Amino acid sequence: MAEEEGEPTTETTEDLPSISGGLEWTFKPSEVGEWSELDHDDIKDRISQKLGYNEELTDFKRDIITDFHLFNLVHTRSICLNDKQGAVFMNIMLQVLQKLHSQSQTCKYPGDSAQYPEVFEYFKQLLSAHCAPSVTRFFTLQEARLLIDFVTLTFFKHFLLYQYCLIYAREVQVIKADVQVETAHPPLPLNIAKFVPKEPAKATMVPTGYPRAPSAEKKDEKENVPLDPILQEYLEKRINETEMKIGTKIEEVENKIAG
């Protein structure tokens, strides 16, 4: 049935194709397409409202989660995925992020949260269930490789940091201290002041002219300082070589002129 022009369309889960792996259409394609036209701050506000993070989380955790979904959305646009593909990828990453809070099945410490290999295997299962040649195929193999590279270099590269910030409670300690700031003392009364006469200014000698040249005696004393024998021999050798080279050059020039 054709819709009347100008009438807003509402997208329900019944209108969307089925997705496997326990995924739900938390992020809908129509919302992803609408958010792509907004700036990043507005997108983060829409994601926070969508997931109900306005009061449940602290500002620190809410910023991490909204930034996480924002970067996923931006990447889907950078590799030219459509709205439906972008929504499926964002729902996959939402499930992966929630997997962090589940208990580990392989860790030797009971009650510990899911570890890196478990979460990565869960991500591969969800992505493989929505790639060709599965029934619910949304991504080609080339698109799947691009998504795997992106998630590996972002989320899983900083897996421990996400785990620490989102799972473990942060300890906040407020330290209060009374700081006393010293103020200037009030001036003494002038009636107890004493008169101190000023001393006359002393004349200062201003040098004029250039410094005197050293005397001939001091100059001769510096010139008559004996050199080290090895240094003296080296200098004489270099002087003789230079004189020979100069003489050879002069002879060549004279021969050319005579010829």
C-alpha cells in the first residue's frame, strides 16, 4: 500500500528482516540513517536516550559507551555500508559489549568476567551468522574483513582498558583540607619612624676608548712558549707539503703560459 506523500513512516520490528544469533533490532536502520545527518554530540545524546543511560550510569561510563557506538556508526559510513548493514553491525557490537559483563567459562578464577578469547569468539560467531553464505546475510566477505580489521584495531586492541573502565568500580576518594593563606602584615605607624639621611651618590668610572693592545714584551713571551715536539714536527711536515703543492701549481701555470 502506497503511503501518502509527507506522512512520516514508523519502522517496527515486524517490518525488518530476521536476524540470528540472539540479536534484536535495538538500533533500527531508520534511526541509523537519521543519526548520520546529525553532528556527533547529538548522535551521542540519541544513543544515550535509546539505551536508557541517562540515570543508570555515571558520566564517565556513559561517555565511553556512547563514544563506542558513535565510532562504530562512523566506520560503517566510511566503508559505504547502507542503513540496514550499519544497524546490524551496531547491534552486533552492542551484544559484544554486553558480553564483557558475563562470567567467564574458561578462566581458572570463578566469578571472573569474560576474557579476551571468549569475547572475540562470540564476535566472530555473530558476524559469521550474518555474512554470506548464511541465510541472514547482510555483509559480503570483503565487508566482513573490513569490519573485523576495524574491531580488532580498536575495541580488542584496548580490551583490558574497556574491561577495567566498564566492569570494575572506580574508587573515588575526596580529600578535604583547610589551607591557610598568609596575608600581608599591616604597616607600622609613621610616628615611630626614624629619619635616615641619604648617602651621596658615588661617582662611577665609565671606560672610554678601546682596550689597550698588549705590550711587545708580553706578546714576545706568548710567542716564545715552546711547542710540543710531536706537534712541532707535525706542523713542519704539513707546512712543507703545502709549500711543495703551491710550488707545483706555480710551475704548471708558468708552463701553460710559456707554451
